[in-house]
Amino acid sequence: MAGGRIRRRLHLSNIYAFTCRKSTFQEDHSQIGGPGFSRVVYCNEPNSPAAERRNYAGNYVRSTKYTPASFIPKSLFEQFRRVANFYFLVTGILSLTPLSPYGAVSALLPLGLVIAASMVKEGIEDWGRKRQDIEVNNRKVKVHDGDGIFRQEEWRELRVGDIVRVEKDEFFPADLLLLSSSYEDSICYVETMNLDGETNLKVKQGLEATSSALHEDSDFKEFKAVVRCEDPNADLYTFVGTLHLEEQRLPLSVQQLLLRDSKLRNTEYVYGAVVFTGHDTKVIQNSTDPPSKRSRIERKMDKIIYMMFGVVFLMSFIGSIIFGIETREDRVRNRGKTERWYLKPDDAEIFFDPERAPMAAIYHFLTAVMLYSYFIPISLYVSIEIVKVLQSIFINNDILMYYEETDKPAHARTSNLNEELGMVDTVLSDKTGTLTCNSMEFIKCSVAGTAYGRGVTEVERSLAMRSGGSVLVGDDVVDRSGPKIKGFNFQDERVMKGNWVKQQEAGVLQKFFRLLAVCHTAIPETDEATGTVFYEAESPDEAAFVVAARELGFEFFSRTQNGISIRELDLATGQKVERGYRLLNVLEFNSTRKRMSVIVRDEDGKLLLLSKGADNVMFERLAKDGRKFEEKTREHVNEYADAGLRTLILAYREVDEDEYVEFSKNFNEAKSSVSEDRESLIDETTDQMECDLILLGATAVEDKLQNGVPDCIDKLAQAGIKIWVLTGDKMETAINIGFACSLLRQEMKQIIINLETPHIKALEKAGEKDVIEQASRESVVKQMEEGKALITRGPNDTDSHDAFALIIDGKSLTYALEDDFKKKFLDLATGCASVICCRSSPKQKALVTRLVKSGTGKTTLAIGDGANDVGMLQEADIGVGISGVEGMQAVMSSDIAIAQFKYLERLLLLHGHWCYSRISSMICYFFYKNITFGVTLFLYEAYTSFSAQPAYNDWFLSLFNVFFSSLPVIALGVFDQDVSARFCYKFPLLYQEGVQNLLFSWKRISGWMFNGLISALAVFFICKQSQEHQLYNPNGKTAGREILGGTMYTCVVWVVNLQMVLAISYFTWVQHIVIWGSVALWYIFLMIYGAITPTFSTDAYKVFLEALAPAPSYWLTILLVMIFALIPYFVFKSVQMRYFPGYHQMIQWIRHEGQSNDPEFVEMVRQRSIRPMTVGPTARRAASVRRSGRFHDQLNKNVIPLSKEEK
């Protein structure tokens, strides 16, 4: 039934200490109605005249860049923002004037094709965004339609003031004011994973005034209310407003606000009034346009384009000066007679008129600028865009980067940064959920001073390897049979299957497990088909504790308004019994308290305080007679921390009735207080209760490393990539995870910067803020200087193989990132093999990323999985989002999404290197072929005394970049492989070619341009000389412009395509088709175009069939040009490969010369891929070998004495 469900009679608000509280009028409420607080919402009256006058935004959300009306003008503007496209537009417009050396159609058509292709790409990408918008806007929700009836409507139809009913596990369609829920006290649970990345559930509560009156659908028939609140803003954690209901004026806070895109959990339904819609909602207000990122290669390409513009204008300027001088001197040298009579200067209005030589020179300059535009590759940008899109498709469809468990492939969300993946110098990584799984498992515990749990963590395995051990105690006795239970990886026969009753401290064990089952805020859900109990918990840790209690015999199965029921083993009878505990109060966990407690009454009437929290908080709250197991427990907690585990201390005490009555009175008074010190009153009251505790033991949960993380880090380190970890975890945990994933190793010297010195602690107790800041700043600077001095010591002071690791906490980082000291910090950090920043805030992560990016000038890559990583991802040159369990906020803000950290190895070392190599070669080749083509035009014009006559037919000019040379270069950018995938992994230092930008250096670019100049000289002079005295028909006609131009053009087509053949490292059938197809297409075009009427084909009419093809000299000239144009490149590459090979050429030598089976040569090349003083398992093994070598050296020198037995 729509509105006939029975409400859950749970008043959970009575037991929550902090989360659920009555809203009070704060100082901000006095601003209601003023600037910034002017919004008025007429609840249940969206169609009233007063509401319509407000004209608030609708709930339709648009994320597209264009609309149907704006697509053409806006996309044209985007295209012509590129200076090259704007240049071609200007030359196209000039081609409509008499100044043009070619026809207007032949100039504008190629530009139109290029612009159209780019616009089609933009349109396709925007259509993808449009489809996402359609899916979101067409979701359905129940909306009050009058008379107490709710009907399904699409999200986009919602208006401010509508009353909606949201069911369990549905998303909220707008920002809603919570009116009531399926719980009597209007509690509801909300998952905000899409907003802030947090998986724990938030508790929201409606006002008592609305909750008591609005129980079901029919109650909304006569409901009317007015909300006055703040204007739309981006703050997710504040809300100020008032509700005017039946002469009452009630305060509203963020506790009553349900945000769009968060999800309703563990609550059957809620009713809410729409307050903010569409782009006014807080989540949309928070969604900023991602920063515009361009790769270094693209920025450098722009510089080349500008340089080519300079060359074009310089050539045009020089040519126009020479032309003006020649025109002026034409009659002077010949005593009044015209030397260039064939130009008909007497009929010229300006051109060639000796009397108006200066104007002729100016007009010639404009004509030459148009003619030399072929130096600029018109199809460069669109070709690169096409190539990058195809490269992205390859990345998206790489089966080896597909994670089957979550059905998530890699996804390149932008194709602009493909080549940047091959240039990464520094990786800045989050820890939780990125290096680790963010999936907590209960693995060990310490109870009554005895350690339980035989499981071995990743860190312990790493520790064993660091100490040279091979057998891990307990690892061989773990029973791994049976199904895997999520959150539970505990094995110990002493307490499993009820055996805990046989232990000496069985009573303590019972209390320990009972505390795990009772002290929490989880909600059980029973699968009716199987009877299995599942838990919805606020955090993964809490879920792991409840599951552990269940598996150890204490099953929490029911929660009511004021009670918790568990099934446990009775010590006296040995039978499973159900026990109920009346839940009186919940004192929730937060980052300040660092503990969580419940007060319950058991079946015997005893009042119990059950508490769990961080060790530094809990140990100081123990009673004198409650410290029996403290020493052993501390030892175990330290061992667990060393093993990379998260620990909590468990303790309890019995509460006297009078004490509880007094506490309850004070606690309720503190909760009801409306004063500014309300929170401190609550803290003070709970502190008095949470004391004199009796220690039970400690828990240890593991956040496991993702599979393949150490191996991935090893490969990245071998490739010379620096790895920084930026985490919010405490220093000890981060260090241990660093050892587990091989970022740290035993031989490393750790430079630790923190503010845990006695002097700073003493100042903090004194509480003088300015003095603390100054002392902290001086301490951090001093520690940085000492660390830098340690790194810069000479080889006599330290072992040349020593590597350093910098570990700094969040407090210290605050001072290290100040403008005066951040360069010192960066110098220190870049001198270390690995860097770990602990307790880092999201802002600090972004600031560190910005510092590395701007300070080093190298490419940075940030990788993370949570909303707290968004700033870091957007600040880095490349942001990689992990599509893990912390929501999609990081993925939506990233440039590339992958499912596991280990895929970073393939993404960078393979796809990154290939994309960088391909794009670099592609751009170099583009400028080569256009310089070859452009210089032939320049030489011909110089040969004709700079008369602005093009060497080629109009359509020959137009189609060179579009048809006869474009497809091979696109195939190069998509399919070429300088080194195979296997060798990319085998020789990871190959990646440094991209980091150092060796393949797109000015030296290489200049070399390709010089090669183009040589090819053009060979084409022009061989063609000119070979045809200077040739006859082309029986009537004795010599070669004219159409024959010389046709021969030169054919040579250019052959030379640039054969140059592609020499440049390609990896041939596929696609390359063969496009290369030889481009040459064949030229001949086919020449025959078809030449067969068209002369009014259209002009001087190309039957030039091939009647003049060129029958002449043997034509074919011989082509052969000679190909040989002389390509020999210089061939000789250069041969010498380079033999005597000065690049790193990829050495690997090619191995592959092609059959030396892959020569272990000595391969090992020599491979050794160049392993850098000393780096991180990862390889470096750790190398360090172990060095230690072993030094040990034996010392033995041989008798530095280490041997025992008699050893002798």
C-alpha cells in the first residue's frame, strides 16, 4: 500500500548523543530574509501565485557543453580559437579576392572538411553527456498530486515546494527538507558516498512538529507550511532556515536537509519538501568545470606552429622585397623595355607594374602569405584528435586492464592527455582504497593479555622478507578451507567453534565478544530465504567487528527502539541462548573523541558502560584496578601496528544506579542546551562517565593491500618514476604500509619530520598559540635543513648506495608548504627515493601536488579513489581515479579511471610510452611532409622571380594534406610500436625517453625539419634539371608548368609516403593499405580529374595520360628523386643505430638482430633499466645482496670474528 505501512516505532534519537539533537536558533538565523538568506519555499503549494512569482530554477540538470541552438556558433568559436584554424580562415577569405594565387573553393573546402570533422567529434562527445543527462532527468519519484495522492513523476518535473516520497535505496531527486520518515521520531539513514566519498551512514532527523502530524500519504492533503532559508550555495555541511507552521516558527539546520544524489538507506521511506532544485542544489553547486588540461607536447606543438608562422611571414617579406626590387628594375636594366614581357606588366593594374613597385611588393606579400600557408599543416589538429580518440578506445578495451570482480574496465574520460601518460615523472598516490582495498577484515585480537589470531598480514610477510626470513610463524597452520566471509579473516582454534570457554580467562573473553556484539550502531537485516543476518554499519571497521562477534558465537540479530538482542553461548549450560540488552545511550565516535560507548542494562538489571576507542585515549581512562592486562595489551597493540593493522582498545565498567541517574539528568540538560558551549557541556558530561574503565583487550583489523601493488611500484620505480604517498592515516600505519608495498626498505635512512618533540608538547600544554606556531615553524625548518644536509653529504660520509625516505606529518606539512619554506621542502623531498605525507588534509594533498608540478616542471600524476582526493586529481597534470568502494567522486573528477592500482603499470609503461612515441613521431612527420611540400612551392616561386605563381594546380594544393598524406600519419599514430609490449615490461627504463622528452626534443624536431628541406631540394632541383630540355610530344613541346608541377607533385607524394615506410617500426596491414593506397589514390585522382572538362581541371587536363605517363623520363625522374631524397635519412639512421643508438633502438637491435637469445647482451641492456637507490622489491633484493657482500668482505678481512664451531 502506498501510504498504509506501519511506522517503525523506534525513537533512535533518544539514544544518540551528538548526531540527533533538537535544532536551535543560532546567530545565523537572525539573517533570514536578508542578503544571502532570501529564499522562500511554499510547501505543498508549488503552483500558488506567490511561488510562481519567485521563478526558481527547475529540476532539469544539464551537463552538456552545447545546446541545439548554441552548437554551431559555439563550436565554430571553439575551432577558430586555434590560431592555425583562424589563419586558414583569413587566407580562405583572402582567396575570394584577386590577390589569391589559387581558387577560393580549393582553399575553403579543405578548411571546411577539417572544421566539420572537429565539430562532429565535439558533437559525439557532447551527445554522450546528453544521454547521461536524459537518464538522470527521467528517473521517477513519487510526488504529492493533491488530495493525499502521490503519483510517479520524472525528476525534471519537480518544482520548489513539491512534497515527495522517497523509498528505501532510492536517490534523493533534489535538496529536500525532511518532514517525516518510517521511524516515529523521523530518523533516517543517508549514504552520501556520491557527495563526499564516505561509505558510513549519516543520521538525519526531521522536526517533531512535522513528524508527529505527517504519518502517511493522506496526511498531506491539508498540509501547508512556509520555509525561509539561505540562498543556494555550495556548502554541504551547513543549512540555515526557519519553518513557519501553524503560527509556529521552528529553526532548521543541516540535520533536516537531504541532499540530491545521496541515497536513503535502512529506512523504509521518507517524506520531504523540495527546497533547492536543479542547478541550485548543493551537489551541483559543488560541481565545478574540470580544469582545462593540455599536454606538454601539445603546448610545444603550438610553439612550433608559431615558429612556422614566423618562417612564413619572413619568407613572404623577403620574397616581396625581392619582387618589388625586380619589378622596379625591370625596365631600368633594359633601357625602358620590359624584360619580363610574358607577365604583361602593361596590362597589370598593380602586379608587375614597374611604376607602382612598392604597392606591388605589398600585394605580393599578402599573396605569398596565402601561398606559403601550406607550410602549416591544416589537418594537424584534427588528425591528432582522431588519433587520440582511437588511442583512448584501445585503452578502454584493453582486456588486461579489465577488473572482472567489479566489472570495471579502464576508461579514458578525456583523450587530450594520452601522450602525457608516457611522460610522468612523479606519481602522488592516496593510500586507503588506492594502495589498499578499503575493505576491513578482523584478523587478530588481544584478550586478557593473550594474543589470538594466526593470520599473517601483508606487512608481516614484508617484515619477514626484510629480516631475511622465509617461514612465517602461524602462516602454515591457518585453515583456509571453507567459504570466505567478508570482513572476517580470523583463525585460531583456541577461540573458534566455542573453544573459548576452555580458556583460563573465559569470563574476560565472554565480555570481550559481548562488547563487540553490543557496542555499535549497526542495523541487522535478515535474509528471509536463507536466514542469514547482514549488517548495515556506519563504517567498514564497525561491520567487521559485528561480523567477528557473530562468527565467534555472539550473533547480533535484532535492534529495537530501546534494545539489542544477541545469541550467545552460556558459560553455565554450554547452550546458545538469546539475551536482550536495553540500550539507554549511544555516545558516538568522532574524530575528536576517538572513542564510542554505549550504556546498556542487561537482563540481570546491571548497568554497563561498554567502550571502544584509540589506544592513546582509552589507556588513560582505565581504573587503577582495571589495568591488569595493560602491559601485555600495549605490547600486542604495538605489534599489531607494526603489522600495519588498525587497532582499538575495548574496555567496560559497571555503572551505579545513582551515578547513571545523575549522568542522565546532566546529559539531557546538555543536549537540550541552546548556549554556545553546548558541545563542550556534552563532552564534559560524557568524559565523567567514560572513566575508571576495566581493560578487556584490543582488536586488530587489516585494510589489505590491493593485489599487485608491490610489483607495480617495483616496475614504476625501475622506470625512474618517483612515488609519493599522501594519506590521512597516522604515521605508524603509513610507514608499515610503505614497507609492505616496498616503498620503504630496511636499508633506507628515514628522515622523519614531525612536531612530537617534548619542547613543542610543553608549549601546547601552556596554550600560547603564537609561541606554538613560531616554535613549530622553527622546528620544521630545522628538521628540513638537517635532512637536506644528510642527503648532500659526500660519499665519504655515507654509503653511496644509501637511499632516503622522507616521512612528514600534516602539522609539519602546514609549515613546510608556506611560501618561505616550500622550496626547501621540495628540494629535500626530490632528493629522497620515496616520500610519505601522513595526516594530510585534502587541501594539503592538492597543495603538495601543485608544488611538485610547478616546482619540478615535470609531469605529475595523482591517483586516488575518494572525494578527498578530488583536489589532488584536478591539480595534477593527469588525474587517475580508482573506481573502488568510496563512491564515484574521484572517478568523475579524473582524466582516466582504472579499477586497481596495479593497472597503473600497464597504463604508463605500455600505453603511456606507445602514445608518447606515436604522437611525437606523428607531429615530427607532419612538419616534415609540410616543409617538403612548402619548400618546393618556395623554390618554384623563387625560380619564377617571386611572381607568386604556385607550382601546382589549385586542387593539388588543397588535397595534399587532406587525402594524399594524411591517412598514413594517422595509422602511424594509432598502430606503430617502437618496442613490443613484452620489451616495454622487460626494459622499464625505456619509459625515461618520455620523462626526458627525448622523442620530441627541439633537436629531433629540427632534424625532421632539416630532413624535409633536403627532400624538397632533391625534388625541385632533380625535377627541374631533368626536364629542362625534354620534349613531351612529337610536336616538340617542352615541359611547362603543368608538366613540371605534375612531376614534382608525384615525387613529393612518393617521397613523403616512402619516408613513412622508413619511419615505421611496426608494420600492420592497415599501414600497407594506407601508404600504398595514398600513392595509388594520387594516380587515380590525376586520371579522373584530368578527364574532366578543362574549364574545371584547367592545366591538369589529361596531363597524366597524354604527357606524363608516356614519357620514360617522368618515371626515371621519380626513381632518382626517391633515391636522392631518402638516402640521407637512411644513412643517418643506419649510423645512429650502429654507433649512437637510443635506448629504444638498442631494444630494437635485440629484437631484430636475434640477440634476444644472447643473455650477456640482454643483461647488459637490462641493467640500464635498474636504477640504484630506488624503491620496490628489486631494490630491496639488491640491498640484501649488497649487505651479504659486505658481510663476506668483512669476514674475509677478519673484521667479524667467527666462533670456534664456525671456524
